[in-house]
Amino acid sequence: MLHPAQIQAYRRMTPAEKLRIACQLNRAARELKAAGLRMQHPDWSEEAVQAEVR
């Protein structure tokens, strides 16, 4: 659940600001996924890690 202050902040944002935040969250999620895969599969190449993230 979002706090009412968060809801108000999102409502004040422009579509461009919302898109920028969504892109940042997507990038962060991909970086976390890649880090987890590297820990689970230290023998994988970076190409294999990125392919699995995609």
C-alpha cells in the first residue's frame, strides 16, 4: 500500500517523470537479477548472465 503522501507525489508528476522513474526501477531490477545470477552461477559468462536477465 502506498502512503497518501506518495500518491499525491505521483499525481503531481508529469508523464515524463513517471516514465523516467519506471525506467530507473526496471534498470535496478535487471541489475539485481544479474547480481543474483552471478552469485548462483559464478561459472557463467557475462553474455550468459545478460541473456538470462533478458
